[in-house]
Amino acid sequence: MKAAHDSSEAGAAASEAQARLKITEIFRSLQGEGSSVGWPTAFVRLTGCPLRCQYCDTAYAFHGGRWMSLASILDAVRACETRHVCVTGGEPLAQKNCAALLRALCDGGWRVCVETSGAMDIGPLDPRVVRVMDLKTPGSGEVHRNLWSNLDKLRAEDEVKFVICNRADYEWARGIVREHRLDRRCTVLFSPSQSELGARELADWLLADRLPVRFQLQLHKILWGNTPGR
């Protein structure tokens, strides 16, 4: 029985080693959001996304890309010479081999986070991975895609982000934070949608309501705008 088990594990490892993912880009930049903001980070942007948020700034990752093996992805990440790696999209978890990539990055000694929507199950991911979950507001046009069972899977090291488009979005997100006591589960981030809501306006709302969340702007956009690969 042990030999059969070992053979099964070896077969799974070989299959994982041959896994491929479709990649839009791999690049080195500063992390622009979340708790690791400002750290030099290797970004692995996977191709494809089943959502169509109206404010999306990475629509170029919906299509195209190139197939890469796990080994070649790891080589490209090593060339970035960073401690931090962020796997993003598109929606990275829409690719079935994303979990294997995250596990391989953790095994390689990197500090790994994944940026995902609230629509994909985060439960099966390697526990060493920080899950940064973008819970979709009504203003995104995709609020119906949120997988609410994900909230019960959040840990202290994880993060939940709300992109706020207007006052209605803010009041909706405020209600979700309070109803689910999200600030007691993990770090909660509120960001203004760049073209729809002034940063100062959102900051004033947060201060007036004494909401226990972290206000953030996207550092990479302040520095480089919406330039792909930055």
C-alpha cells in the first residue's frame, strides 16, 4: 500500500511539474497596494478573467498571453531578484494550475500573495499565501458574482479590498464590514475608483464614520499611471 501511495505522489508531482499557465506578463515593480505597499515585488500576471468590472484597468490581460511552464515562470521570478511575489490577473484563480504555481513559489522561499476577486473559492490555496480579495461593490457591475462563503475562510494575514465608486458603494461596503465584522477577521482596505470618486471625499467619509478600515491609494498609478508592466 505504501508503494502505491508513493507512486501516486510521484505521479502527482510529475504532473504538477509539467503544468502550464497562460501568462500576460512578469515584471518587477513596487507593490502599490495593501500591507506590503512599497516593497519591490515580482508580479506574475495571469491571462483571462470571467468578470467584467466597469472600472477594470487591466483589460489587456483578458486575452492573449503565452503558455509558460512552472519552471520557466519560476526562472522569470528569480530574475526579478525580489523577496515578494504577487500573482495577479485578470483573475488568476480562473486558471486551474494557479494553486500549483502559488505552492511552488512558497516552496521557493518567496513571500507570496495572490490578488483575486470575491468570485473564486480561496479555500484550497496553500496556507502560506496571503489572499488579497477584491470584494465587488454594486458600482463594479459584478456584485452578483461575490462568493460570500469566502468571508468565513479569511485569516488575520489576509486582506479584503473594496473599490468605492460613489456614496452608494461606500454605504454598501460599510454595511458589509459592520455586518460581518470584517475588521476582526483581517485587514480591510477602501480605495476610491480613480475616475469616479475623489480620494479626499472617501477619506472624509471614513473619518466621519470612524470606520475601522485602512484607506489606500494605488501607489503604482500615482508613480506611473496605467502603464502595463508597472
